[in-house]
Amino acid sequence: MELKSVDHARSLGIDCVYQDLALVEELSVWQNISLGREIVHQRLPVLARRRMRGVARDALDDLGVRIDSVDALVGHLSGGQRQAIAIARSMHAAPAILLLDEPLAAMGTKEAAAMMSVLARLRERSPISIIFVAHNFGHVLKLCDRVNLIQDGRIALEKPTSDTSVEELTSVLLHHV
């Protein structure tokens, strides 16, 4: 099956958190989480802003993310908080498959560790399948059940993370260069 659009992928239960996050810095936390997934009142065709604020707060709380106010502008938040908002936005649609494209790439060590905790909680509490794209082998081995090392469009290694190591992954990578 070929995916025709983002909406088509979402209709099949697939959502993505992009490396660039695709957040609007001038909008609030709740507006970003609801963006493209707005809730409208049934009787009147107007946005259910209070309900969307509540959904945003619940989504962040479910991930264990602390942001003081869902009315805060995303542009004033840290990189880790922004990443959490992007994940919460994707989780809003309750996907069966979540693709995370380099979710820790622009983060410092402390923020990356906090985000790894968020992802671990998400993995434990949800029946969702997560595809985690990363260059940091340590993060992959810590978070994932399986690893697929892809080089030049081909799978160079595929196995359970419990049966491999950073050293093995590095060795495979170096021998295929």
C-alpha cells in the first residue's frame, strides 16, 4: 500500500513526530497540540477551546511532562518541552504506529534523558508501536526491542536489541562504509 498523504497515513493509524517538530512558535501549547485535530462544539460550528485546553493538559500529564500552562507560547519553551508537545500532538489521535524521526537530535544530555523517560513511559503505558529513527546507538538500545541498521537503503543488521551492543553496531557500520 502506498501512502498518499499525511491525512491518509493518519486514517490508517500512523502518525509522525518530525525532526523539525513542525510546531508554530507563535501559538500556545494547546493550540499546537490541537492543530489539525481541532474539536468543535456539536451545536455550533465554533472551536471548543476549553475542551482542547483540557485535552492538551491531559496529553502532557499522560506523558509525565511538566509545562506550567497550556496557554504558554511554544516559542518560549525549551527544546525538550517542544519535543513533548510534538509527541503529545501525535498521541492526540491515538495512533497504532508512531514514527519518531531523530527525536533527541537537537537536545542536550539532560533534555535527552528526560525525553527518553517520556518515551519509556509512553512505551509502557500504550499499546502503540514506535519506530524510533536515531543515530545514537545507546538511545536505540535503551528504548527499543529490535534494531535495524540501515546503510545505503539496505538493512545491514536486524536483531533484538538484547542480542547486540553499541560496539557491534559500530563495527557493522564501519565495515560497510
